[in-house]
Amino acid sequence: MLKSPFRVAGVYKITCQATGDTYVGASNNIGVRFREILSCTPNRKFRELRSRHPKDCFTIEVLQKCRLTEEFNDTERFWIQKLKPTLNVNSGGSRHFYGTTIQFGQIKKALNPKNSELCF
């Protein structure tokens, strides 16, 4: 199993190695989120899959590091639309960041595939 990243904010993909099913999410601490989602998640589809396979069957990959701004939500939605993960139940990007102003050009730049390393 890939070691879970620690204290990295961004968008991640969890893959069940037994079935190939995937889940894309975003977190301000991907390492902690990986442990949480494998232990208990409100996502019924993921929970059912997890009940059939051991924890070491799941791997995590950081897709993109992000700052905690409105770009965070847009970046998560971008990766969900691009990868079409089988375990996601919505289009993502439901976090609210108060006091953040962002322009469309900044979001477009952040989601540019050539800029896949960082979204800021």
C-alpha cells in the first residue's frame, strides 16, 4: 500500500486495487482524510466496498496540491469530471471559504492541465 501523504492539502484519488473502483476528494490534510475514509465514511458505496476488502487493498494518490481557497472546490470538481470516479455520489466542491475573492481567469489558470503540479 502506498504510504498516505501527511499534512498535504489538495485533491486525492483513492483506488480499490481489487476492483479498480475510485473515489476523488479534497482535504486540507490528505493523510488524515485517507485514514478517516477507510475507517468510517458517510459514502454508502465506498463503505460497502470497504466492508468487502481489507484496508491494505486501498491506495491513495495526490492528484493536485491546492491552497484552501475557492480554487480548492473548483479543482476537486475538475478532477471528478475528468476521471469520472465510480464511488463519488456528487460532483464535489461543497466547501465554503469566506472572505475569499477569486477571478475566473485565476480558476481557469489553476485548472490548466499544463499546470497540474500546483493550483496556485
